[in-house]
Amino acid sequence: MKYKISRLQEKDVVEVVKFHNKYLGKRDFINERELLSRLKIKNGIFLVAKDEKGGIIGIKLAFIENDVCLGRGVAVDKNFRRLGIGKELVSIFEVELKKFPKVKKYVFASSTPEGVPFHIKLGYKPLILLQSEKRDLLENIDLNKFTIREKCFNKEYNVYQVYLESEEKLDLDVLKKLKTQYPELEITYLFEKTL
């Protein structure tokens, strides 16, 4: 199966937004206006994988904010997975990121566990963020399998937060059980790499 990875072009922005929304969910920060603006001022890294007919089959998006690169999603069409496209998108992205010498850190998040094993295989270590508007909910959860990096109250979002590191190999089943037991608990997987 032949495909080509290239930088995002203006003509593909509408399709990339649709692709992002389909595979990663609709997000306020991914829209036509934002992507066109960032393309114009070269304030991000936007990669697109296309099949032989020019259809979009994968994306890797990131915004540059001062000295931080914020990952805004990597996704591959479900019919083209397990072909190395996602891995190649990340590999090309990491080369492109070196063209921004002022960037000191790369940070991205996932609110679903599907992408976590993929990123662990590529050498990224996750940090788990638990969030709830109810303080007692977070205090009643048994977190003995984790190292607590930080507990705080986020005034901007009015939520209590606990940042966890996994002592051993990350056991996603433990987190799935937590989510089942506490449906109002928000679990986000954070990844960061110092450059």
C-alpha cells in the first residue's frame, strides 16, 4: 500500500479538520481558522498522510507556543492502521520539531487509552491526570500502585487534580476499572519530552 506524508497545504485544511473530528473528537482548538492562521505564520507542525488517490489517511498536528510544542493529535484511518503510518508520522514530526530550536519541551495528552501503548513503544512515558470537581472522590481512590507527583486544585477549571506516575509498566486495566467504578472521574494521559 503506497502512501505519501507531506506538510499540510491550505487546500486540505477542511478535510484535515473533518478527519481530526472523526478520529480524535471535536476540539475547540482544531478548526479551519486556527489551522489557516498557524499555517500562515508557521506556528506549528502539520503533517498529512495521503493514499495513492490523494485521500487523507493520517494526520499529526502540533502547535508551537513560545518554548513548548503542544501535540494536537495523531491519527490514522482505521482501514490503514498497523502499516507503520502512525510511527512514520511521529518520526517525521520529531525531525521537523528540531527546526524550532527555541522549543524546549514537547507535551501532548490523550483522553482515551487507545494511543497510550503506541506512544510508549515510541519511547514516551505517560503521566496520568485524574480530575474531579469532587475533592472527596479523589481522596477515596486507592492509588497505591502509583507514585503521586502532585495534588492540586485548578482554579481556572474548578477541578481537583492528581498527577500520577506509574511505578512499573502502565496497567491500563487498573485505570479502566477506576473509570467504571467512578464514572464522573476524568482520566487523561499526559506525555512530555524535554528537548
